[in-house]
Amino acid sequence: MTLDRLSRSPSRVFLVLTGSFLFGVALGALWERPVGGLSGLPAAIAVGVLLAAALSRAGRRAVLVAAALACATVGFWRCLSALESSAYVQPEVSAVVDIRNFEGTVVTEPQFRSDGLVSFDVDQVVACDGDGSVLPRARLYVRSPLRYLRGDRLAWECRPRVVSELGRSGFDDRLLLDGVRWTCSVYRLPEVLSSGHSAAWSEALSGLRRAVVRSVERVFPEPESSFLLGLLVGIRDGLPSELADGFRDAGLSHVLAVSGYNVAQLISVGVLLLGLMLVPRRRSVTVMAAAVLVFAGLVGGDASVVRAAIMGCVGILATLQRRRYSGVRSLLAAAALMLALNPLVLRHDVGFQLSFAAVWGLHGLAPHLLNLLPVGWRRNWLARTASETTAATLATLPIVLKAFGRLPAVGLLANLAVLPIIPWAMLFGTLAATVGTVSLPLALVPGVVAAWLMRTAEWLAITSLAVCPYALELEVGPTVVVLLYLWLALLWFALRGRSERLCRER
């Protein structure tokens, strides 16, 4: 396709400009060195190039090339500017280890862990010892029966641990990405100096989240309670370590957490229920868009959830406009929006990498893998599930080997066995938790079904691991990751060419 024809297609122009921005962010992530003094210069240059090309009566091709260069420049600048203001390049805070008394404000929703500790981030931290200097954000681990709320002003005593930038572990890298420079394990109850108030919508979401947790814990025993909380609101800290390790070793750890898969199931079930209730089409998609946004806010800012929420809203918007939905374009739109907000996740958030790689596999590889099968098999549910699972596994393989160095041999079969159970467990679990707020006896019927489904998923995960405990253990570097993705790109081109030939032959 020539540049002139490309510039006349709005959808392809969108692909070019979005891809250029993502390319610029990727270059910035690979470079990742703070460059002081640039300020907004690259963005100004990019806008100037674009305006010059447009005002000089240049042809469509010249404007498209200039716009692509401008988008790439803005992406590169956005990544470096985010790095300069991040915790990765903040001054060393080693002096904090000599301080014992602090005050700070709770800025995140407290998370309850399986070891009995409650973790949350505090900001606007002041050292009560010495000169009262202001310190960077910290994460506290507190053993307390009290429920601290976002906005509470606390005073506590602890021995800090500094998060190091050099030779950091994956856990420390995640802390730095969240803006946390030091942590504290607090063994004495922090004193609540004042109870702050966050925004009304934030308080409403926090209240709804706590209500869901109370209802689930009231209806279900452990470990099903923690299992369902992981599926519904992303809380999996209460899971027994044996169960969490079993799912991880079987390649099913993504099942225990809220992900884009859960958002997709929410949309599917919601559309089905609204259709049965004869809700008009335009009103139903509006309701589902609101439900997706509330769900994303309820479970937190996990990369896969945000990505799925954006893609879901793009799909809902396409339905409203009666336009054809493109998974690849919505994936690029989600990536561009998320990286514009925080480009550092591209390099430092494995969840972000896995989420986008898996969805690219589903939309890019899976249809072509399905076309390898005989025509009569392609409508079969098992064939579609197998092609999608294989595509997602191939697309995430380089990242999994780089991050974890281990790929379970039974992972593909375990996913085929367990994934079909999860939507039904979510449906009956949600129904039981909702009814349980009104009547516990009435909640027992859907609760028993949900508990049986979750027990079945647990049994399948543990059994599959027992039958085939082997795994590919291989530590790879960035060069091998790049080579593996080049191979996947060649595979995609080959499969795509074969699919196009089959279409022409028909």
C-alpha cells in the first residue's frame, strides 16, 4: 500500500500515528537515562514540524510522515520526562534509616495479607525526630485489628528499610514504580491523628469494596472466600500459600487475580442479562460502559484491568456508533493511553507486558492458528479455546521466561480445563454474595454451586500439576527475548499469508 492511499484511510492513519507514539515510548524505555534541561523542547519541536508540514501545503504523504515523526518524538520525550519525576531518580533517602518516629497520610486502600499484616502507602510523611523534614512515599506493614481508611493521618514508630535502585529485586522494582522509596514494618498500633476524607466517588468505591468483602466472607468458607475475592475484586492476599503455589506452578496464577478476562466475562454476562430483560440496545451498552468503569475502579489500577476496561469501552463506543470493532486498534488505543499516563510501566511492569502480549496473541495469532484446522472444526468451542490458549501462551512465552525463568509443561492443558469453569464460578459467586447481603439462607443455593465450581478448579489445578510436574526452566536475557519476538512476527506473517490465500481460494 502506497503512502498516498494510506493517508486517505482514517483507520490506517490512526494505526500509523499510534504506532509511532508507541515506538517513541519504546525507544525512551530502552534508553531510560534522565536527560535534564529538555523540558518541553522535544514536544515543541514535534508540534512545530507537524505545523510546518501542514502549513506549507505539503501533500498528504508529507503530512503523514511529519505527523508520525512528531508522535514518535512526543512518545520519546514523554518517557524521559516521566523518568525524571519518578522514584527511580529521586535523591538517595538512606538518612531515613536513622529516624524512628513518623507522621503520614494514608493514600491507598489497605490490603489484608495472608500473614495477618495490613499494607498501605503513606505520603506527606514528616520525620518527627530531628528537623521534621518531609520524606518520600512509604509503604507500611501493620499488624492491627483496626481498619485504616484513605485520608487518615497517622503517627507511628518503626525501623525503615530503603528501597534500593541498584541491583533491585523485582519486588523493589514494583515499589519504585508505585513511587515508594522506603518501607516499614510497624509492630505498635499507629495512632490516628485525624480522619481525612477523600473524594465522594472514592469513598463510595471503598465502601462498595468493603461491602463485597464482608458479604463474601459471610457466605463462603476459606479458601473459597479468598478465591472468590481474587476473582471479583482482586484481593488474593488471604489465599493459602499451598493453593497459590499450586496454581502458579500449573501456569494458572492469572486465574486467581482480576484480569482482562474477568472484564470480558463481565461484559458478556451483562449484555446477556440486559438482553433477557429487553433493555434497548443503546441503553444497555451505556449501562455496561458504566459497569466496566465502576468495576475497574472497584478492583484497583491493575494493568490488565485498566487495559480491558479501555478496550471494553472502545468496543461499546463502536457498538453505539454502529462501527466495526477492531481488537488490534482498541489494543493500540489502550496501550497509547496507558503509556501516555505512565510510560514507565512498559519496562518495569511485568503485568502490563503480559497483558498486552496475551491480547495481541488472541487477536493476532489465534484466528490464523484456528485456520490451520479443517473447516468443520473451526466452529467447535474446544478448537477455539485451544487456539486462543496456544496463541496467548506463545505471545507471552518470551516475557514469562525473562521474568520467571519457568514455563510449566502442563500449563496449556491446565488452562483448557480450568478456564471454562471461571465465568460460572464468578456468576454464581456474585449472585450468592449479592443475595447474602439480604438473606444468608437464600444465598446458600448459588453459594454451594459457586463453592463446588471453585473446588473443581482447585482440584484440576493440583491434579494436573501432580500428573505432570515438569517445567521448562530457562533464564533468558533481553537479546533472546527480542529474537523470540522476531520469530513470532515471522510466524504471524506466514500464518496471515496462508489465511489470505485460503480466503482467495474460497
